[in-house]
Amino acid sequence: MELSPDLVNAIIEHAHAYDVKEAVSDPDSGSNPTDDCDLDILQDTPGDLTGEDLRVVIDALNVDQAAELVALMWIGRGEYEASEWAHVVKRAKERASGPTSRYLMGVPILGDYLQDGLDAVLAADVRDQA
């Protein structure tokens, strides 16, 4: 795997922060977060860098790394098995069209799928090396 587990974990952290964002639900927000029950922190507002941070990290990946990230998501989502790693990465490269960040950021609970995929691939690597 070209992607390091540390890099994938950093992307997972960004994805989890992005996953909890929601549409503006407190349009009459006050200036005191306590008065608003801290609702505003979960709102996806213009100028909020959470999504932009995730997009920048994903878009900085090279073609192989981006395909591996998509493959991890597919494995985590249960579409493929970790033992099919080479095939899944090849399939991700073949199906790539447009920015990988746009595709992945449109997947609900992306962080969970990436974590599950990474865990499965690392577990398969451990079994293969034993």
C-alpha cells in the first residue's frame, strides 16, 4: 500500500469532522455560543475550513494514493474484501472521473468506511506476513 496508515488516519480525522457537519439550523444565531447551546459548531457555514481542509488533503494525493483511498472506502463499505486489494485499486483507477475529493466527500460516514477499510487491509497484511 502506497498510502501510509498515518496519512490515512489523518484523512479519517478530517472526514469525521466533516461528517458531523449539518446544514444551517440556527439562522438567528447569537454571539454567545452558550445561549445557542453550541449548535453553531456543527453547522457547515461559508468560511468554515473543515470541508476545505479535507478537500485539500485528498486533492494533494497522487493518482495511486487517491485510488487506494477509494479502494479503502469500498472495502470499508463492504463492496470488496481486503484480499482483493490489487483488483480494487485497479478498479478505482479505471472508474476515476473528476476530483477524488468530490466523490469521497459525497459519501456519508466516509470516516467510518475509511477506518473499517484500513483495519481490514492492515489485518489482511498481518495474516499474509505470518
